[in-house]
Amino acid sequence: MNRASEGWPRRAHQLTFAFPVPGGARAADGWRVQWPGCAVMGVLNVTPDSFSDGGRHATLEAAVAQARAMRDVGALMIDVGGESTRPGAEPVPAEQELDRVRPVLQALAGEGVLLSVDTLKAEVAAGALAAGAHLINDVNGLRDPAMIRICGEAGAPACIMHMQGEPRTMQQAPHYEDVVGEVHAFLLEQARAALAAGVPSVLLDPGLGFGKTLAHNLALLRALPELTAGPFPVLVGASRKRLIDYLAGVPRAADRDPGSLALHLYAARQGAALVRAHAAGAHVQALRVEAALDDRAESARPLESPA
Ligand code: 9MG
């Protein structure tokens, strides 16, 4: 068994920012956020057609309340998205996407939580960073050179996700000769390009469900020890995805949190640094319990609190 799947020692992960951020400590090259083991990126969709919440958080107040709740239960960061990337989704104009995310970012600025923005448009990324976002989550993996330039100039980290095709058509006929090799090579190549352009740090993400069949998703999950063995923190996102339906027979997206949690705990054991989840509180709780059990088993240290 490899060390990552043994769960101990849980690796420390870090992201570096060129500007002060919540939870960041001053370092020689910027502000550093560090965490042990696997943390949670909470999903905050501000789209009317979100695949999981049908636009329930469409109003500013509801979105901000949801973000605060995820922060309060221990999510490391909140991922704010103004355009659906579910399979078959149509793109929206940049202006409209930015109009959805900007007020949420402005309302949450200074509220002590890292803010990521899920966008594949450079124009939206620039507007979001100006409005207070700390990190860009690009499902297009920084393929647009303008995206790399904007993150580099702002000194903001980026999450580089692998996607084959585009959301509208990506599930029609995904094809790879070697899904793990191709996805891994793409992520490393994009990471090198980003760092060379001044992006201070990156997260890598195999992009479950983005131009991938069930077999592709499973191959990538089984390759997590290899994907997480490198120097970059790896994010895994399976929350409420169709993959859970294929594995466990759960047709309604809103019913898929238990399966998502099981898959994310597996990913954490394989070395994932972050999981992207709708049910942030359940994930934080489960990851903490598992980490505490690992710690206790391996080091026989007493738990810090007797409760
Ligand atoms: C926006 N979005 C939806 N699913 C995602 C995933 O798996 N990873 C990342 N980085 N973003 C996602």
C-alpha cells in the first residue's frame, strides 16, 4: 500500500498568493495558506439553472448566507460560480456571469474566507479578482492564454482542471487512448506554463465528469496516488455528479450527497488536498473524524479534547 492511502503522515498542502488573504501567513514570496490533509471547497452556485440547487441561491442574501454557513462549518474556501458547467449547459455572456458573481464577492470581502471563482472566461476572472476573489477555478484548465496572464498579473493562484471538449457537448463521445496519461500530462504542462507566467501556485484537478465516461472517471480515481504524488495539491470534485448515479443508482442530483462523501473520503485517503462539495458541513465533519482516527492509530497520541 502506498503512503498516501495509508493516511499517515497526512501531507501538508499549501497555496501562495501575491496579496494578503484570509488565513494567509506572510512568507518570502507572498502570503501562504497551509492545511494538513484534505480540506473542503464549498460549492456556491449563483446560476438560475444550477444542476443541483435549481437556482435556490439566486438571490444575493441567500447566496451570502449560504457562503457564511459553509465558512462557519469549516470550509477552507468557497467556489462561486455564475455559469453552469453541467453536461449540456449553454454558455452565458461574460457580462451576465460577472453580474451574478460580483455582488456575492463584494458582500463576502473581509468575511474571513477564501473566495474562488469558477469561470472559464478571462474577462470574468479579471472582474472577479477586482471584486475580491482570491483564486480562479478554471474548468478549461487555463487553455486561454489570457487566463494565465490575468492570474499571473493579479498574483492569484489557479485551479487547473482537465476537460475534454466544452460543457455543451463534452459527454457526447469522450475518447482517450490513455486517460490517466493524457490528463496527467495536460495538468503538468499547464502548471508549468502558469508558474512560468507568474501564477504563484496552482491546484490540479482531473475533472471528473468533464468529457469522461464512467470508465474514464474510475481510471482517474484509481490513479490518484500517482496524480497526488507530485508537488501540486490536487482537487477532486464528484459532488452530486452523475458518476454517483452510475455507481449507486441515485437519479436525483440532490440525493447524491452520501455517495459524494464516500467518494471524497476515498480521494482524501489517496492524497487529495481538497474536495469540492455542496454539503460542506458533512464533508468537513467526516474528514475531521477520519483524520483524527488516523492520527490516533498511528501515533497513539491522546485526542486533544476529551469530549
Ligand atoms: C465548477 N466545477 C464543477 N465540477 C468541478 C470539478 O470537479 N472541479 C472543479 N475544479 N470545478 C468544478
